[in-house]
Amino acid sequence: MPNWLPLLVEPEQLQSSLQDPNLVIVDLSRLPSYVTHHIPAAIHLEYAALVKSAPPVMGLLPDLRHLQSALQALGIHPDAHVVAYDDEGGGKASRLLWTLDSIGHPGLSLLNGGIQAWIGSGYATETTKNSVAKTEYKIRQYLAHTIADKHYVLQHIDDPNVIFLDTRTAGEYSGKDVRAARGGHIPGAIHLEWTANIDINNAVRLKPCDVIEAQLQALNITRDKTVVTYCQTHHRSSHTYMTLKILGFEQIKGYPGAWVTF
């Protein structure tokens, strides 16, 4: 396993590891983007395979058997180091990595800037639709310490040691932009749109860590608190979850289904 790969991996670091037999690269871009260009050996994964829908609720965790089948089809095994990327700034890739984190898979990396950064760095792409041999990867359970649900949220709304971090747009947070049965936000939630951590002028890479740290400190988001990230379904907020993990936050949870279930 390429244990030296960091949680946030740069294109040049990934390029030098492409021949590692335990490396699994997963592309969560839109299919037209994948067939146009993708990183060599990358396997495509439809985002829908990562989530369970029970309308009107979207973005729930899939049943373990469904997830296990999806991961096996990607060639993921216990020793695999998974590098995920997409073509939208990292939201879908982060949802995969959060899901893997929630089953205790240790080898995870987010490609900083995704396919935009890879191409911008001048590295080769391919158009071949890749496939791999199915593995026998087994999943035991989801880990409670990475996941929040409505019950947890209601129990901790007044808990000073828990921060609810709303990563949606300002309009969604205020209730002016209603995209669910009702508008607004979890009482006491702090707003920080997920895109605030992305540098759109640098191939949608994460902003420097010190810049993100300053944003968090200004909002009194500190490592001694449990931070629960949420959006409408835990798509965008998965990116914020991964950002906090990259920064070294240890007490973080994602809220699948998120505002739609609240």
C-alpha cells in the first residue's frame, strides 16, 4: 500500500504512484467527462451507487450489502489505497471517501483539484473505459463516530460541545432558497459554504490550510468540539468533512440525508 500518500494528494504525487498494485483510482465525474478524459487506470463510479434514496429523502447511506457490492466492483480490497476525484470540485469524491471512512477503510486520498488539476499539471489522460476483477471485500458495519442522524442532532442541539456546520448557500441557510419541504437551518448552526474552502482560480484546489484555518477560527470552529457537517443530503458537506479531516480535526461527523431529514 502506498502509505506515504497523504489524505490530500497532489497530481505529481499521484503520478509517481500510478504503478503501485494496491492503488485504486476512482473517478466520480459525470460519465461524459469520464469518457472524454480520465486519469490512466481510473475506474468510473456513478454517484447514485453511493447513496440510498427514499423520496423525498435523498443522500442516505446505502445498505451494507449494496455498498459492499459497489466497492467490490471497483476492485477495492482491505489493503487498497483509494484516490478519489471528480470534475465538480471534490464533492462527489469526498462523499466516497467519507463513506469509506465510515466503514473504517484506512487508505484514503482526495486528489486536490480533481481532473482539472491533473490536466492542468500536464499529465496524460485516457479515454478507455476501465474495468477490474471483482474483489471479496467484506464490510462489517458503519462506524457511529463518523455519522450523525436526526436523533443525534436533536439530542445535541443545545450541546455546547457540538457544532452544526451548514455548508449550503447563504440563501438555503437563511430560508430564502427552499430546496426541501421547508427552508432554514438547524437551530444554532454555523454557516460556511463549502465553496469557501476552494480556490476557483487554482483548478478548484483547496485553499491553503492557513487560510481555511483562519476562516474556521473566525467562526469559533475549534478542534475541541465535535463538528457535524451537513447540507441538503451530505453531498457538498462531505467535502467540508474531508477538509476538516485533512486539517487534522478528529471529532467530525457527516449527516447523511441531512436537512431533508431534519
